[in-house]
Amino acid sequence: MKWKNIYNGFFMGISDLIPGVSGGTIAFILGIYDELLTSISGLFSRNWKKHIGFLLPLGIGIGAALLLLSKVIKYLLEHHYQPTQFLFLGLIIGVLPFIAKQADIKRNFKAGHFLLILVVGILLASTAFIKPSDATPITELTGANAIGLFLAGWAGSMAMLLPGISGSFILLLIGVYSTAITALSDLNLPIIAVIGAGVIVGLIVSSKAINYLLTHFTHATFAFIIGLILGSIVIIFPGVPMNAASIVFCIVTFIAGLVIAKLFSSPRKD
């Protein structure tokens, strides 16, 4: 068992609570993205015990973060929105040099890759102008809404694995985010179980697809990921603070995000 993955999973779980911040980006920062995809894809292979040893501690960490910090994240986003968003901006911008190095842009990228980055970035950034559905949280499970919540979890998990686009943001766009965060805060187990089942199925299916793309279309996939990250900056940017104190606070949290990203993405030995 890779018990240190509890720590990695905890940070991924925090990101999964936040619209706009991708768990895949955090996995990239932590240097576990490739192994994460391999482990999810290989869960039903003959080496399943090895992959369980990687995923179980990660899942414990993610679950702990979701349960312990859902109220905290909800509070910060409601009462300290701009500084919190600037912290997330620092985290996301701070990971770009790491991903650029992984992709070896100077050597591997051609004009078409830069065009792909531009197109993907613009398309994702344009979703900032889509007004999310302001749905009332679902608190009681029925046959009809259970199917919808399962499919929402599936859709969110597909985004969750891609650095740059957040599963929570997808839930926000389709009007399920308030339901998910309320269920976590109130420990509404039936709703958590249905959305969670959709997430698990989606992770298994999408991990194989992303793994295939990284193996067979490596440079194009990296370009796509970088485009997603650049586009997500527009989505997360909360606007210019209105007073001097807020400006200073936001600058501090932004720098903190950059520093955290740098520390996590620095080369480490296992």
C-alpha cells in the first residue's frame, strides 16, 4: 500500500470541491498523474492488487477531504470568494511550467499544437459566459433524479481526470453542484452514493480513453491539456478587487498558490 497517497488524495479531494480547479491538475502537480491513469485503467487486470495499493490510500485521502472540508470550502467561497479564487489561480498558473517541461514544448510542439492550445483555451474560456443553472439542491432521492445524478457524476468524473477542467465546474454548469456540496455537508448518504457511483464508473471508462490518447497522441494530448489550463484561468478569475485591502489579500493568496504549486511540482524522489 502506498500510504503516502492519503496525503496526495487529500489535496486532490480539496480540488474536487472547487469549481474550476481540476483534480487532474493537482495530480500533475504531485507527479502522480500517469500512475493514476494506469492504476484506474488496470483495476480489472491481473495486477489489480498493485493498483489497489495505489488507489485505496488515494481514495481515503480524497474521501477525507470531501467530508472534512466541504463546509470550509463552502464558507470560503461564500465569504472570501476573491482571495480564495486568487489562491486557485496561483495553483493553476504555477503548474504550467511543470506541464510545459513534461511535454518538452520546445522540442515536440509544432504550429498545429499551438493552434490546438489556442482553440481549446478559447472554447473553454467561453464557458465563463454561460450562466450556470441555479438549481435548488436535491435532498431526497427518487428513481428519476437518481438517474440524472448518476449521469452527472459520470460527466463530472470525465472532466475530473483532465488537468485544466474541473468536475465540480461541470456539475455547476448542469445544475448539480449545489446538490453535491449540500449532500457532502449534510452527509446525505443516498445522494452521495448515487453521484459517487457515477463518478467511479466515469473514472474507469475515461481513464482508459485518456491513457490511450497520451500513449498514441502524446503531444496533441499535452497541447489539449495546456489549452484547458489556460482556458480555466479565465473561468476562475473573479474580477479585480475593489479596495486596497482586498487587493493586497488577493496578491498574497495568489503568490501563496504559486509557491505551493512550485513546491509540489519540484522533482522528488520516492
